[in-house]
Amino acid sequence: MVVPVSHPLQRYSVSGYQETDLPTGAVAWSANLLRHGQGFGLVTDHGDGRPCEWAFTDEGYGREFLAAAAGLHPGAGDPGGVLVDQLLTIRQLNALDQVAYCLEGDAFEERGEHRLADPGRTFLQVRRDLAEQHPGQNPRIWDKNASAMVPVTSPPG
């Protein structure tokens, strides 16, 4: 399902993602926030378990972003951080040269865990293989057109 242009996943994106491994084993990261391709702030996760830190160059867009995040993830302790995680996942998986997929038990929603098909395999080839080889494991495949993991129901006819 393609989300409408007014949806936050269409309106917002990230760029300039950088991460740093910390001595504790955690990872600190930061990314630029974009609204319709124009920068409006920076998000930083210091890797210490606290909510993300926000530095908005446009406070109005910053409030809009955080309100949109709260609407999408009302039960989350840090809804803005959850939305940024989604945006990072979309950017990273859409940029892959290989087809990404996940099976039941992979923690895709929780931690972004996914698998990669062999290089050179097309979306349709991987979809067919997943349907034939893993029907009982609820396979899902990354659809770049939908920017989402979509269910694999049966081999394409």
C-alpha cells in the first residue's frame, strides 16, 4: 500500500546519517531531518538510553514533526525517535542493491533485522523463492515502491 503524499512517511526523510561506536558497546548516531527534501533540523541519539535530542532550525516544522510522530506512535516513550528509526530504515533499505526480506521471528519492527537475497536476484525471483521455500514462516519482502516490508502470499502467476 502506497501512503498518501500527506502522510508523514512521505513528507519527512533523513540524510547525513552518522554513527559512532561507544566504549560501552552502544552506538550513538545523528541524522539531518528533511521536510519535502529541505532541512529543518538535526536528531541525535547519544546511545545512553535517553530519548533523542532535537535541534530544529525551523521550530514550526519541528513541532509539526513531533506532533506527526506522536500521532503515528501514540504509545511510544519517544515517538519522534521511533519515526526517525522508520525513516532511517526506509532510506537504508531503499538504497540497497540487493533485495531485503524477513521471516517470522526476525525482529524487523523492533530492531530492523532483515536478511539479504543473493546479489543479482530480482524482487520477483526472491518473492517466488520465498513463497515456495518458506510458506509457513510468514515471509515478507522489502518493496521499494511501497517503502515497506510486504507479505509474500503466493508465487506470482
